Amino acid sequence: MAGLIDLVERLTTPHPLDRYLELVHPTFTLRDMRAEITHVRRGTVGSVTLTLRPNRRWAGHLAGQYVQLGVVIDGVRHTRCYSPVNAQGRRDRHIELTIKAHPGGLVSNYLHEEAIPGMVVDLAPAAGVFHLPEQRPEHVLLISGGSGITPGLSMLRTLANESYQGRVLFLHYNRSPEWVPHRTELEAIAMQHGNIQVEFRYPELGTDPNFGYDELERLAPWFASAQTYLCGPGGLMKAVRTVYEAEQLVDRLHTEEFTLTAAPADSADVEGDVTFSGSAVTTANTGASLLEQAEAAGLTPEYGCRMGICFSCTAVKRSGCTRNMRTGELDADPDQPIQICISAPVGDVDIAI
Ligand SMILES: Cc1cc2nc3c(=O)[nH]c(=O)nc-3n(C[C@H](O)[C@H](O)[C@H](O)COP(=O)(O)OP(=O)(O)OC[C@H]3O[C@@H](n4cnc5c(N)ncnc54)[C@H](O)[C@@H]3O)c2cc1C
Ligand code: FES
């Protein structure tokens, strides 16, 4: 099949075959992965849930993984990562995404306001190591906060579909009940499965405590024998990590963040100039990531996850030294492709943007 496609593409040069097929229907592509939005639900405060029908290139996801979704807004293509909330191995191959409208966020607000059935979006294959292992753990603890509910929801639905027999606690933190997407369904899953417990906590309402050891021990005294999957805002991530570190259980804690938590820059590194030589712009180094410094200078480099996962932001560093904001590693090699969302300049840097 691939050989035949190559042959036909040689005949249709200079345009790839997909450019002709998409004239018939935007999802009729052989190489590009696309999906058509079939349903849009806006029932929960602050988020929208989209059902997508992907084309034949979609190979499914493992519960907890994410996809990259691309949309064109005002003529510019933007990609962002979203974690499907449906169970893995869904028979009709549809994908369900729940997207929180991020204050000031471009793509999330666009989808929140503009998504309608029939709209076609670009997709990349599911990726990420944050997923249920093939050999299901003895017990599973799913902790999430805010929009971080999505990968855990896919895991919970998958375990429920499989009639998983271990204990499951789904512990979710949010502002108030109306902000929790899929809340009624989560409660229904707990009602139907005696081994699954679903708990919601609303610390901002003043009625519930924040995450802590006592709460964990009370809800899931078996937590030390479980694998724990955690996704949420920085404060929750830190609180859970602190407990697991104290209990020497970090090897049982699996985490995913939707935004970058970077160590603050060493003030000695914050010197020199950043030159965006592709745009003939030079600014004083502020110590922020090269992506943020480019944006502050009025440039609009491409990005997706803003946290070193998707490689959408890769650009060539012509000269100078950069620090990887996640690992602290320094890179002084010239003419290297780097991820500008997680690279901070250390002194003078020239980047081909
Ligand atoms: C693995 C992964 C899975 C994810 N899964 C989900 C999910 O299931 N559901 C979900 O709702 N979200 C998810 N996200 C988050 C999602 O990818 C987006 O980050 C989110 O939707 C915001 O995108 P946006 O385009 O609306 O915001 P953006 O426009 O990208 O803005 C987001 C933030 O970036 C910064 N920023 C943007 N532009 C500038 C600028 N010009 N200058 C300085 N700072 C700027 C600001 O801090 C802003 O608040 C996931 C992220 C990752 C990494
Ligand atoms: S934006 Fe995803 S790696 Fe930089």
C-alpha cells in the first residue's frame, strides 16, 4: 500500500496526494491524521467536551496518553496537547476531549467558543509515558486537580470497562461541583462498581481540606500497595509529592503536568543579550525561556505544549549557552536544534527565529 501511495504521489508531484484528497473531504487523507468534530458539549462551567471522529490513520491511545490537536486560527496553525477522556480501545474509534477554557488562552477559548460539529482538526498520534501499564497494578489511585482530571478519567473508564477487580480511588480537587466535568458519570461509575470510590474535594469553598497524609490514609489506607497517577496544578502536585517522599513511595507515584514547573534561574546566568537573528531582533536576557523572551519581543514562534514534550517549538541555536529549565543541563554547542520553551539563555545567545 505504501509503495502504491509513493507511486501515485510521484505522479501528482509537486503536490502530495493528500492535497487532492482533502478537496473531496478534509478527513480523506492518506498520510495526514485528521479528525472531524461530531459532538460538542458545553454543559460544565469553564470547559467544553468534543467528540472527534478520526480518519483511518488513528491507531488509538493508552489510557492517560495525550494527542496533539491542531487548529487554524486567523490563518495560523496552532497545536496543543489534550488527553483523551474516553476509555482506551473504544470500539467506534472516536476520541473524546475535555478542554478547559484557559484565561487568555488562544486555542482553548477558540474551541470553547467556536467548535461545532463538522469542524475538522489536525491530530498527531497518541504519545506519552503517563498511562496505565499493560499489566494492571494491584490497586490504583487517581489524583487530579482542575483540568488535570482528563488522563485519570480515561484510566478510570478503562478500568471500569475491564471490570478491574483491584481497589480504585478517584480523588479530584476543583473549585466547586459545577466546575467538575463528567461529575454525574463519575458518580455513576462509583455506584456501579463496588471496588471504585470517587471523591470530590472543594478546598476553595472552605468545606474541604487540601491534600494531606491524614486524608489519604483515611480514604485509601491501602495506598502504599497501589500505583498512583497524579495530574493537576503545581500546589497539588507538590502536596502529593511531599507525602510520597516522606513515605518513600515515589517509585509508585506517576505524574503529568500540563504546565512547566521550572526551577528559578540563577541570577548569575541572567546577563547578556538574546539575538533572534531570523527576525533581526536583539533584547536583553531576562532569564525567562527563549520562547517567552521571543514573545515578549513581539515575535510569534510556533509552540504546542510549552513544557518540552511536543518539539513544536524546536529552533536552531546558532551560538551561546542555554540551560535546560527542567534538568538544569547546560548546552554550549553551536548550531544545535533546541526546544525554546524549556531553554533559558545563559549569557549571549543567538537563535535562528
Ligand atoms: C500532556 C498535556 C496534556 C494536556 N491535556 C489537556 C486536557 O486534556 N485538557 C485541557 O484543558 N488542557 C490540557 N493540556 C493543556 C493544553 O495543552 C493547553 O496548554 C491549554 O489548553 C492552554 O492552551 P491555550 O492555547 O488556550 O493557551 P495559550 O494561548 O497557549 O496560553 C497558555 C498560557 O501560556 C502563556 N502564554 C501564551 N501566550 C503568551 C505570550 N504571548 N507571552 C507570554 N506568555 C504567553 C500564558 O501563561 C498563558 O496563560 C495539556 C497539556 C499537556 C502538556
Ligand atoms: S512547545 Fe512543546 S516542546 Fe516546546
